[in-house]
Amino acid sequence: MARPAPACETVLATVVVESVKRTSSEAMSHNTAATRRVLEALEADGVAPRDAGTLRLTLTPVLEPDGSGGSVVTGYRVRRTLAVTIRAGDRATAILDKAVAAADGAARVTSVSCAPSDPAGSGGRTGGR
């Protein structure tokens, strides 16, 4: 008889918050506000501030064809990738669902993996906000 797989005690997740607006400052402002809501939702569900932070931040132009073979900038996209460590693996999907919902459509989970358990709670990723 096969033994059940052990529960994943610590979950590592990547959450992407993306904003597209007409100007770079509007895109950055929208992204910062959406990211703040995601981080607040994570913290409200027990994720320590040291366990969620920015891994990568990019600002790129949104280009559209201009009709003459070239392109024109029509807006800007800000994409912020958050690294999240959830130490309550049994609640990870519910925690991530609430965090994504807090961004009002601007966030999505792009990866989830099980990490080795850390009984001391000292490992995992850390990140700044």
C-alpha cells in the first residue's frame, strides 16, 4: 500500500502584478497601489513582511503599428514579480487567491512550489517591499 505524500509545510510562490497605462508614471502608480494591496492581503493572512517582496520590476513601452511600417508608443507596462514564502502550506492556495483578488485583476500567480520544511522558521526568501 502506497503511503500518502507528506504535506507541503512551506510554499514558495511567484505573483506577478501588471499594470498598463498611458504614461509611465500612471503605470507605476497603479502598479505600486495594486502591489500594496497584494502585500497587505498576504500579511492579513499571516505571511510575514519579510516573506514577501519584489523580486523583479520592469517598465516597458507598449507599441502599436503606426500604419507606415513603424510603431508608436501607446502606453507603458509595469510588471512587478513578487517572491512569496507561505509557511502555512495547507492554506497556501486560499492565501494566494485572496492576495490576487486584492489587486482587482492586476495580479496572477505564475508559479507555486513546495519547499523543504524549516522548523525554525528562519529560511525561505526575504524581500523588501
